[in-house]
Amino acid sequence: MKKKILLIGVLLLVGLSVGLYFYMYKDHRDVSTEEAKYSVTALDLQSQFSKDLVGSNKKYLDEAIEVSGIITSIDSARHSVVLDSKLSAVLKDSTLVGITVQKSVRIKGRFVGYDDLLEELRIDEATIEK
């Protein structure tokens, strides 16, 4: 009888441990394969955050979004581009081939926040849409 109780206890402990492991260590999110939840221009996005910071954060934060705009600067050391002087996007891959300043692009990535002091939007894991 004690052996059965011990065996059930060990099996329950192993099952709980495996379940906890899979709960804590989920697969990483791949934003490039997700469908964009919102599609906006960089200027419209900045305007929304200027009007309603809290509501816009609830709507866009940690979501896959697609933003269009004109590239105003490129930082090849950080693998990032700035759209319309308002949105900084860190690219997922390090290739900046074919990317030039004053080129109109659509970028899809994960929205990570808005810096209200600098009035700058931030996206990471970004990819340039064709």
C-alpha cells in the first residue's frame, strides 16, 4: 500500500514538473510569420499616441503591426531605420541592401513602446515588407 502511494506521488510530481517546464519555456515568438494586427502610417501612429497615450498603448503594445513611411535615416551599426523621423525600427535581419534614405517602405514588427519625451515610437524584430 505504501509503495502504491509513493509511486502515485512520484508520478504526480514528475507530471507537475513536466507541465511547469512547458508552461515556463514556451517557443519564441516569430513576428515575421504573424499577420499584422494593424496597418498604419508612422505619422498616424504618432498622432494617435499624442492624443491618447494610455489607450494607444493598450491597443498597440506588444502587437505585430505594419507601419508605412519614408526612411529618414539608417543606422547600419544598430541595423535600424527611422521612418518619418518618428518611428525607430530595429531590423530582425542585418541586411540593409537596397534600403536608401527617402525611400517609401512598409515595415512589419513588434511594437515595443512610445517615448513621450522624445516623441519616438519603437518597433523591434522588424522586417521590410515587399
